[in-house]
Amino acid sequence: MTEATEAQRPMTRVPPHELPAALRDAGLSNWIREPLDDALDGRRRIIMPPAAAVMGTPASASQGALLDEARHPDTVFMMGDNPALPKMPKRPALKDFFLLRFSPIARTHLLQSARVARLNGLGEKVIMACLVHDIAIAGLLSANHGYWGAQLVAPYVDEEVAWAIEKHEALRYFADESVGYTYPHAYIDYFGPDYRPPDYIRREHEAARQHRWYMTSRLVTVNDIYSFDPDVTVEFDEFADVVGRNFRQPAEGLGFDGSPVAHMWRTMIWPNNFL
């Protein structure tokens, strides 16, 4: 879907003066959507913010107000396709998630990281790992993204690739002079110069350093781009051959193959479902 098409979508935000005070004061005007077309039977849709997204914020106190709002006869909770999002195909492949669910920034980061790994002459396992190393940030959860991402792709990639994705979560915090990897300057901006990774991350790093696949994961961190070139466009199809050989895409489509992680892919297909 082009940016021009996205720009033509109708405004879905309810005017603040029409919101209950509890929702307006919590800044949740974006969570109630006016009907966009006849397919939504003329009713408003409420998106309940996920608990993980609002804990520790003023929005965490909004659940009761949103539940009260749903009692109106013309209002229901969002279930199924959100018309504000591109519709996914019935049997979605990895490419569909890149193009229809991931933000331009996340997509660019993954594609440029994979391209750098390829230009550096690295093997396909490293390139594949770079292509999806932040897939959880792109479409699911940022916290513990290495672990979420590894689980998400584990049924479809080589075990070494999934391991590398999981362990990059810890390795990225620690320098390795043997490959020229230093602590990312971006992390000083993000977390402050005094940030100290928690003990479990330190233990993970030490254990990973002793593992036979350590360098696979370390090379993910080496090619993990923190400042990508906005003037360079990388298309997903540039890696169609790598994905074809290294990602076992189910015929039923990701999310519908009955794998232990199918629910995670369905969450990205329908991220705004109430239940």
C-alpha cells in the first residue's frame, strides 16, 4: 500500500469534546474509532490498549472508562480486521508482515542491516538472522525483543539462527574488540551514560560467549545498524533467495499452521483485538 493511499484514509479520531471526560483526560482519544465504512455496520469501535503498553502510565487507569463506553448501543470493541490497517492475505508470508505491518523505520532497519551483512560477505544464516533480528520490535513487543523474536521465528529457521536472535539481546550491550564491536553510542542517547544492564543480561552474555554459535550472534550485533541511510531503499525481494532457503514458510500461512507460535503471528495480523 502506498503512502498516498494511507494518507487518504478517513480520520478515525473522535473529536475530544465527544469523549467521556475520563478518556479525554487520560489522552485516549485515539482508542475510540468512528466507523470508516458500511462494513463496520455504522458502529464505533473501541481499541483496548494492551496492558503491557500502558503499565506505569496514566492510560493504565482507563480500562474502566473504556468498558463503560462499550455499553453504548452504537459502540463495540474492536475484533478482527481494523480498517485503519492494510488487510493481510489469507495465507500471509514473511514478506506480507514486512510490507503490511512493520513501520517504515523498523522495515528499513531490518533490510539495511541484512544488506550490510550481505555486503560484508557473511553467510546466509547471519544474513537471515539480521533480516529478522528485531522482528519483535517491528511488530510485537520491544521489551525482551531478542527472546520474543527468537520464539517467533524458531519453527521456521535453523536453530542457530533463532539462537543468534535471542542472544543478540544481551550481546549488544557488551564490546568485543576482536571483531571491532563497541558499545553503541545510540544507547548512551537512549538510556544515559550511567545505564547498567541487569544481572540476567550479564549472565546471558557470559554464557553466550562460551557457546559454539557465539560468533553468529555477535555478527548480528556487528551488522545491527543504528543509523541507517534515509536515501537508500532496500526492497524485501532483494532477500527472496535467502528467505526461500532459510525460512520455512507454512503453506497455511504464518499464524494458521498450528505451530506453538502461531498465536504470535495472529497477534500481528489482528493487533487490536479486544480478546
